[in-house]
Amino acid sequence: MKFGRKRKEKKLKAEQEESVKIIPASLEDVRSAVSRYTKDLGAGISLRSIILDTHEIDFEILHKYLGGKPDRAFYMSKETFEIFEEPDYPKYIDQCQIACDQYFLETGEEPVIPGDRTKKISYFKLQNYLIEKPPFDLYLDRYDRMVTHRKQTD
């Protein structure tokens, strides 16, 4: 007979979850763990599988690669896979990446400020594509047209 089997399984699972230690982790530690996780991903499994709807990284999956759960939240863009400590960056970058892609498909042009060598994104050109204007400057990478918060240099 299997009386109490489910209860034992739940107890064992709860004990395993409690045994994951909370650790201090830097942004670089998380990037390294995500990189190792990416190498182990099976075919057809997206890196988006570790990103929650809030853009927070799900460390239930990633803690094995980090050595524990970090003592604070980290966030990731679902479009560019950049990792951040601030929750707003991935949200705005994702919205802007989608808007830039749509703009480029419709016009064949990049939505950047004309003559700007840093490839700063023109929010005016994207006004019909963006849900809301990001409160900080974003740039378009000159090689892969991915949105970034990093100012491009020569």
C-alpha cells in the first residue's frame, strides 16, 4: 500500500527547497550562471524560460548554476537577454526593441536620430509604436540592431 506517499513527497520537496542557500551575488556572477545554463539548454528550449513576466530571473531553475539563490532580484530583457539590477530597464528595452523591429519592417530605416553617431533611438520616430516613452536614452547597436542602454562609441 502507498498510504502517505504523497505527503512524504511534498515534505521531501519542501526540505529540498529550504536547503537552497541564499547567497550574495554580483551582476557578473549572475551573467556567468546564465551563460553556463545556456550551454546546457536543450534544443527547442528558450532562454526566456528563466524570465518571469515581471522580467525577474527565476532562480528556482538557475540556483544550481549560481550555487544558491541571490539575496536580491535580478532582471533580464526577453528580447536582448541583457541582465540588470534595476527592474525598469528590461521592460523599456523590450518595448523599444519590438517598436524598432516594427518600424524597420515598415519603413526599411533604423529609428535613430539622423546624424547621431551614437545611434541614439528617436522616440519621435517611434511614437506610434511605443506604449510609453522610456525615461532614459536607448541606442541601437550598429552591428545587430539590438536595443541597448549602452552609448555606442567609435
